[in-house]
Amino acid sequence: MTKLIMGNWKMNGDRALVSTMIAAIKSAISQKKSRVQVVVSPPFPYLGLLKQTIGEANIGIGAQNVHTQLSGAFTGEISVNILKDWDTTHCLVGHSERRSHFEETDELVQQKAKLLLEHQIQPVICVGETLEQRESGQHEATVIQQLTVALDGMSSENLAQCIVAYEPVWAIGTGKTATEAQANQMHQVIRNTLAEQATETIAKAIFILYGGSVNAKNADSLLQQSDIDGCLVGGASLKPEDFSQIIQACP
Ligand code: PGA
């Protein structure tokens, strides 16, 4: 099955990185025999340059956030229409940094996901527990709750277009990766939740990405897991060589 590798630059990067990164990705993809889909999510101002640099290559254009209104007096925000205008293909919603710093709730995640789907942009719905929740045995319930609210009221057809990223909060930017077993087990929980909301066939076809300190060294073993369909990469997505190695690690 195709794997999906998505880079999340967060509030990092510059114009030079757009060209070096896209050149590195093009070369990594051309050397790969197995199928891999790659998406790059830089800060908003680089979307135009990203699109231009990608040219005809098959690389997705990702955004890190979207506002719920289509236009208007919302200084500093970006609408789905603007994302569409730059041929954005994917958009993160509910990243843990948005949840903790910008009060993004599960309800807001749902609103944003539905809006993106109406505009043919694939939402990448991020879920994940804190260390405290894991240590108190609440990790599965937390993730199921986040996902259930995010997908509430969504048709099976729409649900099939969603991507889910499991990112344990304690693993993001900390250098602590979930073990392959921990990640795979949560991915199975997510897949079961998706099957309950839609059908088993749809749940099987949905990409479930793992994120949280993925790097050139650990990508290989994570990507070998039965239910890990790809990775959402933060820090290592700013390093062309490391990101290429992650792409190469796709089985
Ligand atoms: P990280 O970030 O790879 O730097 O841990 C992942 C993410 O936040 O998407």
C-alpha cells in the first residue's frame, strides 16, 4: 500500500529551504520503487513559492491551519478559499500546538475538517494524548473522544477523504518516540473507531499517520508496522537529507 509522508515545518524555514527541500524530495521519490506520497506544509507565505517549485511533480501542498469563515474581517487569518487559490491539497487540523496555544477544541476541529472537505482539501486530523493521560490509562479514551467529536455528523463519503495523524503530545519535539508497539496499537484503536463511524472498508483505506519525534533512524521500524500508513514529521522535515531518508524508509 502507498505510504504518506507529511512534513510540518511549523513556524520555521525560509525561501531557500523551499528549493533545497523540493529538490531533495524529487530525487528521493525518483529513486523509490514502492509508492509514496509526500506532502510539505510550510508557513503560509511560502505556499505560492512551494507550488511554483513543485511544478508538475507529484508532491502535495499542505497548510498548517485554516479559519472557519470563508472571508472577512479576520486580521491575520487564512481562509479555505485562499488555500484553494494556492492549490493546497492537505491541511492540518487540531495539531496539539494549536490545541494548547490557540484553544482549538474538538468541535472546532470538526468544523474545520468539514469546511476543508467541502473545498476538496484533505483534512489531516491530529489526535493524541498527554503524558498524564497515558500514565493514568486514559490514552485510548482520550484519542477515541477527540476523533469521535471531530468526525461527528460526517458522511462516510467525506470520512473516506480524511487523514488521521496520531501524535502523542509527550512525543512531539521531545526526542521521545512512542515504541512501534505503542503506536501501532493506538493506530488499531483509531482504525476501529473509524470503522464504527463509517465502514471497515473505508477505515482500512484511510491513512493513519504517526507523528512525534520521527527521524531518519526510527522511521524504518515505525513504517514497518501493520497499521502505520505514514508519518507526520516536524523537526526532521526541515532537514532535506533526513526527510529524504524518511521517504526512502517507506517499505
Ligand atoms: P516532531 O513534530 O517531529 O518535531 O516531534 C511532529 C509534529 O508536531 O507534527
